Amino acid sequence: MSLDVHGLGFGYGEAPVLDGVELRAAPGQVTAVLGPNGSGKSTLLRCVAGIERFRGRVAFDGEDLAAMAPCRRWARIGYMPQNLVAEAALSVFETVLVGLVHDLSWRVRRCELDRASAALDLVGMARLAERPIDRLSGGERQLVFLAQALVRQPRLLLLDEPTSNLDIRNSLEMLDLVRGITARSGLTTLIALHDLNLAAIFADSMVVLHQSRIHDQGAPARVLTPAALKHVYGIEAEVEMSAAGVPKVTPLRAV
């Protein structure tokens, strides 16, 4: 179930944020969306999720997502925005259950409870199901919000900066978990990231945005080059390859 984006455009008034974006993301793989601040990473994910109205076409498994009924589209998509606010009155379990808001009626069914439990199991947070969400660490909260994005058992997973405000250990654990879930479940996963080295470790492919368009896309070892970093980010950097073929970016100076 691949994601295919054709000619996607979006803007505010006369100012384009995205213009003619073309990309393809494969099932079972993590695709990292990279680019400087303001390059449109979050906007791209919001367009794919159907939150923003855009020009062009976004298709998943050959079907136009924008043409689907909202309930059918949301059954396929798990979306985790960047700026999430924890509702202090809710428990961890209730926070995940909110992810089924499009399905829930006044009476919660057994199957919805089971799906919330399964999502918490998947991210290793079942032991904290009854704890108030505001009593968790930052890393634990991010895992709960990941479970909320997964509770509908989506086929397309969109994560906007899931490692924001996390330390390096929690960031590694989060992205390792996402990569494992993606591979095992055959999800098509797009992750907007700032950290180039984390993206290089965990992404199967990269999409680099620059000045409203895609500058390049492909495997990390091909995309992350000194010339590309200078052109897109305005920095001089060294790029070294590990024995496993994973590039490591060392920024040197702004240019």
C-alpha cells in the first residue's frame, strides 16, 4: 500500500508553502521528511492527512484520499502532530481511547477497549494505563500519543517531529520502535524530522524539502551529501559513511 503524491501545492494567500510536490513512500518502510525550518514538513503531513485543503492528488493504495469519506480516510491514517497537549483529567488509557473519537458512540464497545489495550501493549505502556497523563515523563507521553495514532490500526502513519523535546536515549527508543512497528505491520510511515543523523539511522528513504519543492529523495547514503547540505541548509558539513553504509553528518559552519 504505497503513498503517491502528485503535484501537491499549498499556500497562504500569495505565499506558496508547497509547490508541485511529487513523492512516493513504500509500505514497510520509514520515509523521513527533512528540510530547514519553514520548508513545509509539517504542512506536507497535514495535507496528506487531509487536514489542509491542497492542490494536486494524494493517493494511498491507488485511491484518492481526498475523495474518501472522512470516516473511511481516518480509518486508514494514524496522525501524530508536533504540538500535542495532554489533557490532565484523562488517564493514559483514556488518552489512547480518544484516538477512536471518529468511531466512538456514547457507549464504548468492547472492541474499542481491546484496541486501546492493544495499542498500549504495542508501545510498551500497558503498565501505566491507569496513570494520569500529566504524571508521565516527556518520553512516556510521546509513547502514549504514538499509541493514540496507532489505535485505529492504520495503514498510513504520519508522525510530525515525534522526538521533539526528547533526550537522545528516548529519541533512539522512539524511532527504533516506530521502525519495528512499520516493518512488522507493513505500514507506510512518514516522519518529519530535524535531526539528520537520527533520520540517517532509522529511515529507509528521505525526502528533502527546499523552497517549497522537493530538492531530492532517495536512500540516506545518496541524499545526504556535503553539496546538498550546503544548498538546502546553508552549511558546510562533513559526511562520513559507517561500515554499514549509514551517513554521519558533522556540521562545521554556516555559509
